[in-house]
Amino acid sequence: MRGLLRVLKWGTLTVTGFFAAVLVCIVVFVWVDPPASSLMLFRTLQGRHVVAPRPLALKLIPGYARSGIIYLEDHNFRTHFGIVWGAIVEAWDANQRLGYEAYGGSTITQQLARTLFLIPEKNWVRKGAEALIAVLLEAVLSKDRILELYLNNIEWGPGVFGIEAGSRYQFGTGVRNLSKEQLARLLAIITSPVKYSVKTYSRNPGMSARYKALMGKP
């Protein structure tokens, strides 16, 4: 019994320490761009060459990319507080029907939490941590800063992070030089940027649908 209590004590301290460290990092990210992310470290451990982000201020990222990512990933981004419980419940129901975890129901803020602080392992423990970190992000950072960090840090190719580095990797030029059609392809691939590229996205029905949705968007 004493051993179990000791394990629980150290487990509680570890979890508390982790979230305390996350909170400190989030406060720093109000002013400073992350030097690295957990996903970057994870890709490095996988043996991949990692291309670090080239951070851009939000106003320098094309408006079509900013609005397009919200349109595709999180319609309610401007109004929620990091979590949309209905989306999580819908994802849970869909996964139960399929028999495996195909959907996550994550908001942009949750995806940022996962990119910066967690690893891409699909389980409900990670989902809970992701949700709590998302709430911390929303409590400390503005919506614009969350969107800026998201666009500058998510993966846009095998080990390629951020929209500017992703644009240069996929098209050979900076994101501000891309046409709307090129931006639509770039945004379409973020659901699986390791397996697909702007040249092969049409092989994936989901990515093709994302591309078509963006091209039909005003």
C-alpha cells in the first residue's frame, strides 16, 4: 500500500510539473517564437532530417491561407475557448463505428498543443492532455497569436515545419509568392504531409475534397 501511495505521489508531481512547465512556455510564447517543438524532436528521434520553421508575422501570411486554414480545420476558431466538445463526441462515435481512431475532433488550438508539447500518438490520455493544454493556450494567448504559432509550427512535409518552410519545400518559393490555387494545395495536405505532397494530394479522397472546398470558397 505504501509503495502504491509513493507511486501516486510521484505520478502526481510529475504531471503537475509537466503542466507547470507548459504554462511557463506558453507565457514566454506571448513574445518569443518556440525554438523547437515536441513534434520536431519526435521526427528527429525517428531519424528524419528536420527543417526548422521560418516564422512569419501573421500579417505577412497571405489572408487566403489564414482564412482557408480556419475554413478547413476549425470553423468556430474565433468563438470557442480551445475545445469543441460536440466535435470530440462526434469523433468518438465515428471511431467506435469504424473500430479504430480515424478522427480526433481537434480544434486549431488543440492541434497546436499537440504539435508544441505532445507526440502524434492517438490515445485518449494524449487527448486529455491536449485539451488541457489548449485551454491554457487560450487563457494566455490571443486568437491571432495562436493562429500565427499554428501556421508557423505545424508540419508541412516530412520533417518540414511552418508554412514558409513548407512553401519553399513544396513549391521552391516563399508563401507570399503563391497563387490561390497553390495555397489551396498547400493547405489541403496538412492532414498527412509525410505521406502526400502538393503533387500527390489528389490520390487521397479527403485531401482532394479539401482542395475542392477551398477552390470553391470565395
